[in-house]
Amino acid sequence: MLQEPGTPRTSRLRRSGPLIPDRRARTRRTMKLYTARLAPNPRRVTMFVAEKGLADRIEAVTLDLATQTKTPEHFARHPLGLLPVLELDDGSMLSESRAICSYLETVQPEPNLMGHTADERAFIEMYDRQVEFALLAAVAGWVRHGHPGLVALEPVQVEAYAQLSADKARKAADWLDVHLSDRAYMAGNRFTIADITAFCAVEFGRLVKFKPWETHTHIARWREAVLARPSAQAS
Ligand SMILES: N[C@@H](CCC(=O)N[C@@H](CS)C(=O)NCC(=O)O)C(=O)O
């Protein structure tokens, strides 16, 4: 809440902590990215970090999704016990892949991955969210309910839900292929965050043998271009 200059903070606010931590009041230290192998959301951020050339400035801490995310230590970082989490240099914990990327885009504006102008920013966000909700969510449902290795995260795996998610993922791939038929990348002629989200979703599907690039030519051409980027190899 905005306050008049000089207005003291209420004791209630002081007890629960400010919504946005006062970054000036703390000492600076290296940022840490809590991440996990193979998981698509942590990979989105790892790829984003690599594209920004920030890997040397952020320490990666790899946790085991099955055994190290529902612990008191990790609940202190993320109330739902999920990954990724970026620990900022003031010690505050930022989660949600897109929020982490927005923060990093501001800290390191170039190369631009989220848009310069109002139009660019809005359309890149639109594609990023479409791909997150239509493709990544479907692939995640399919893998979590259809792959035996995910039983630690999804103790009651529902076969029907895996099938429903598989159908949705295939439909999303059909849409993606048409979408990519007249453009090099998700948002036009340059690589953006929307390509990172789409790529991480498609690659995660390999766990259930979902390989839309084998049947969809535009996805195949686009995937080759993304695979060739150092960030794809580094994540
Ligand atoms: N909306 C969150 C999703 C985070 C999420 O669901 N992460 C998964 C890995 S991809 C996770 O931590 N899963 C652990 C669990 O479900 O217990 C984001 O964008 O970061």
C-alpha cells in the first residue's frame, strides 16, 4: 500500500512482512535457482537464464522432486512445495516460472525475450499463456497420470485422465503446427519466451512418447531451430 512520506508502518504490516520486500534493507548475495531435472517448469527458467547469459550469476540448486520439495525447508521457499523458485539476492523467494522470467527480463533486458513495445509484450504473453495452458498443461497431465515414474508426485494416477490429457495434447499440437505454418517462431520472426514454453512442453512429452515433430512438419522445422540453440543444450 502507498503511504505518505514519513508515515510509520503499522505493527501488523511489520509483523507479517511487507508484500514486496524492502530490497535496500538487506545485504546483496548471489541469486539461487531451485530447480529439478527433467521437469518442464524448472526447465523454462533454466533456458531463459541461459538465453539471457545469466548462468554465471545464478547458482543452480537441483532438488529431487519426489523427496526434497515437500520438506519444511522447501515449504519455507514455496508454500505449495513446487519448483522452480528463484531466491533473490535479498533472500526473498520468487516462484511461478513466468514471474521469475519477468523479473530476469527487467534485471537483464537484452536479449529481449518478452517484447519491447506494448503490442509485442501483449502478444508474446498471449502466445506464451496459450501454449502453457493448452499444451504444457495437457502434456503434464498425460505424463503425471500416465508415466509410472511420476507416481511419487501423483500417488493416485488416473488412466482416464492420462487419456483425456493425451487427446488435449494432440489437439494442441495440431493447433501449434498450423500456428507455426506462417511464422518462424511462436510470436513471429524472432525467438521469445513463448518458444521456450512450447519447447519445454513438447520435450517433456517424450516421457510418454509424444513426438509431434514426427507427424507435424512445421513443429519439426521449428523444433530443430530451437534445439540448435545453446540454451536448449544447457537446460
Ligand atoms: N505454475 C507453476 C508450476 C510449478 C510446478 O507445478 N512445478 C512442478 C515441476 S514442473 C513441481 O514442482 N511439481 C512437484 C509436485 O507436483 O509435487 C510455475 O509456472 O512455475
